[in-house]
Amino acid sequence: MGAPEAAVERRVGDAVFTAHLWPVPLWPRLRFEVVTGPDGRGVWQEWLVRAAGEEVPRAAGVDGLVPWEFTVEDVARSFPGARPLEGSAPTRSRLLITSQGKQYAADFTWGLLQEVAELR
């Protein structure tokens, strides 16, 4: 992959980490992000994210969530109060979202939406 396009230091509370970003030719509006701990020690997260400056798609409801078009952050912004759930594998993540009084699980692989299913 070569050198990252950018490396951005971020802080959450006392934790300091670095997000390394690479362009993705298949999805030019996305970046592959690898988050490492202090001084580059350990990979904490790796997934696809929206590139800086790109318009964030918003879904008016779950019917507007199109697989392969939304990242985890896109869905979280579209559904305030979304909560992370445990994914089924290291490269998979899941969000609990609520729409029109119903709860749904949004499943992602490498940070891209795969499917949304109502929880019963």
C-alpha cells in the first residue's frame, strides 16, 4: 500500500492515537483507515471511512440504507443515538439503530454497510 496519504493524530480523553489513511481506487470517496496506538504501537482498528471533504450521505430511514454506499460513521450520523454492538468477526462491526420506533442491526464489513435487519 505504500506510505499513507495522511496520518492524523487524534485524542479521546487521555488516549492518543494516529489514524493512517490511504486512498482506495475502487471507492475514490473513501479512505482505508488504520488506527494505531501511541507511537504506532498496535493496530486498534482498520476499516473504510469517508474521505475528508466528501459529502456524507444521509438516510431518511432504514429503506434508504444502501449496501456498499454507507460507512459506519455515515449510518451513525443518519441515526442519532446509534450504538455499537459486537461484530461477528474482527473485520465486521455492527450498529444498533432505531427508526420509527423499531430497532435494527446494521452490519458492516471493513466499515461498509452490508445489510440492515429488524431486531425482534
